[in-house]
Amino acid sequence: MDAEEENHATEDDLSSDEKKGRGPTLMSDIIHGRSKGARMEVTYNNKGQPIGLGGKRLATFIGVMARTTIPITYDSWPDVKDSLKQMIWSMVQKSFIVDPRSKKDVLSSAGRKWKSFKSTLTTKYVLRYKDRRSLLKKKPEEYEFITQPQWEAFVKSRLTPEFSEKHEDHSRRRALHEYDHRMSRKGYANLEEELKLELGTEEDIDRAILWKKGRVDKEGNYLSETTTQRAEKIDALTKEVQEGIVSAVGRNDILTQALETPEQPGRVRGAGTFVTHKVYFNTSRYKPATKTEMLERQLELMQNQINMFASLLDPDKLDPAKLSIMQEMFRSNNASEKASCSVDKEKNESSKEEVSRMHY
């Protein structure tokens, strides 16, 4: 959730803790810099995601603009006037040096943050006090941009039977989410940059690793037992892939196999915002392999088979699981060689016939 404001109510019957609140983020430094013509530069990774300080400030700024520009009385983001969305994009361009191609991503982010803000208002400022209607009359004081008529209309829309049914359905679906992350506003993009710096590499970090890292606390503990089990499965699959026992390519990579569910339309799991299936799975690591790369993979598999044969020479190292895998590989290779020989034979016979026809 983009904003996690605490509950606000001014009535005397509320406790002092309930009266406390962080209040809205205003980003006065960005606004002050814009007034002087100064803009913060935003850098991007190879997937087009904003990263670094500029990326973090941009994300917060988009949230501020979405909350203060779009009235909460709109039912959904598609209903919002294009002129208001354009206003957000214009303010972003005036405050940051951004890639002009990022407009769609910026407005998509604004829509999610605006929806999240409305969810916060609903949960912490409306539904919590639905049985104490007197506390719902006045709007939260820290949100000065919300007018009293807007607040009254918003509260009324949240207390209807239709919305109650919709909210309950959303809560049921939300309860099915098993693997909550712990990255707060950092996101996968900045988590990946941190890991690159930590490991001293420029190579992309596999999303299975990012998925794991995004779900541990400061002590390295996972939130639930189910998350721990998936993380252990990722480790096991990673080892098997390195040993050449399991193949993990494209959408059927380690994370997909570990979670045992296919990728769904929309975001790519473990990759973060602004990354589509086309962008992620068409990056260099997922492009069709060259002949050289294919030969290298075949040599690696052959070496793994040789190592298995060598381990069988020592009775103390005889591993039934490895023996089973080796037998399967042998059958597969044998079938491939027979098929190859059959094809070569057909090609040779065809060539002879072609030469015969040309001769006459």
C-alpha cells in the first residue's frame, strides 16, 4: 500500500493513539526545486524501471499528485477525465527528467496509488467507524485537498450494500495471497540494484532470488511456513538446474516451477512494476540460443553424464536417483541418435535420387 496513514478523528471519545497520524506527504523540496526550474533526474534499469534516489522520489511524487489531483468521488481510474491524468503527467515532467516514453507507466502507477489511497480512506477512516456515524461527518483534517462535499459523497458510497458485498469479495480474494513481500516502497527494481552492488556484478539477478529476498525480514526470516517451503524449493531447483538435471527456460523458469503455478496476465512475479511479460521474457537471457550456446549446453550435459558414470564406478557413491536419471538420459539420447540416423539416411537416399535425375 502506497500510503499508510494512521487513523485520524477529532472527537473526544477517541484515545490519544487514535488521534495520532503521520499526515500526507507533500514533498515540498521537489515543489520548491520545480519553482526554480530544477528537476531531479530519474535513471532506469535495462527493463525500463525507475531506480535509485530519483526513482524512489518519483514514485512518492506520483502518489502525491494522484491523491491531490484526482477527486475520490470517481468510481474507478478509467472514469477519471483525461485532462486530469494529463495534469499529473505534466507535473511529473516539470519536476523530474524522465524518459518521455514512460508516460503510460507513470499514469498506470498513479492509478494504482490513487486506488490504494481510496482503500486506505475506506478501511481506516470509514469502515472502522461505520457503527459510529457521528465520527464520519467530518473529513480527515490532514487531507486538506479533500472537500467536505467530496468526503460526504465518498462515505455515502462506502456504506451501501453493493459496496459492502464488493469489499467482502475483495477481502476473500486478498486472504488467498500466501506470499506477502516485505519490501515496502523499495520494490524489486531497487532490491535488484542493491544485490548487484552487494555481489559486485552487472548481470541481472534471477527473479527467483529476488522473490526470496523480498520476503525476508531483517533477521532473514520468512513470514510464513508456506513461504519458507517455496524458498526451499527454489534452492533445490537452482541446484538441479546447475547440475543439468532440470531445465528452466523462459516462462517455465525456476520461480514458476517452485510456485507450481503458471504466469498470469499482468505483472511478472518477482520483477516489479512496469515490467510486462514481453519485456522480461524477451531480454537477452531469454532470447533464442545461438548455435554456439546450444553446443556449450550439450557439452555441459555430456559432462554431467560422464560425471554420473564416473560416480557409478565407485560402489560407495552409487546413487539410485542418479542412476535413474542417467538411464533416462541414455534412453533419450539413444532415441535422438536413432532419429538422427534415420533422417540422415533419408537425406542420403534423396540426394542419390537427385543426382541420378540430374545425370540423365
